[in-house]
Amino acid sequence: MELALKIILVIASLGLIAAVLLQPGKSAGLSGAISGGAEHLFGKQKARGLELFLSRLTMGLAAVFFILALVVAFVVKAH
């Protein structure tokens, strides 16, 4: 049981790392700050659906990672 939980925790952590790295950056220096203001004013025209999906995926994986880390800690301490 303990080994299975640890394996799932490692898979969740790798998924979380991948989801964070796939997200686009919010700004790229001074030019990003200027274009970021324009995007805020005129609306963003990029692929908003993918960014929203990656954001929700990251939040979900973070929650799974946090809960699994607590469960694994309790299981290891119980032994």
C-alpha cells in the first residue's frame, strides 16, 4: 500500500511539473509589460481555452499532490 501511494505521488508530482512548464509566461521583460497592458485593455486574443485548461489542470494536480503527500506522511508514520 505504501509503495503504491509513493508511486502515485511521484506520478502526480511529475504531472504537476509538466503542467507548470507547459504554461506560457505572463510577461517577457519590458516588452511583455507593455503588451500585457494592451492585452488587459483590449482583451487577449490567444488560445484562451488551452491556457484555461492548463490552469485548471495545474490546480487539480496541485490538490492531488498535496492530499497524497499528507496521506503518504500519515501512512509512513503509522508504520
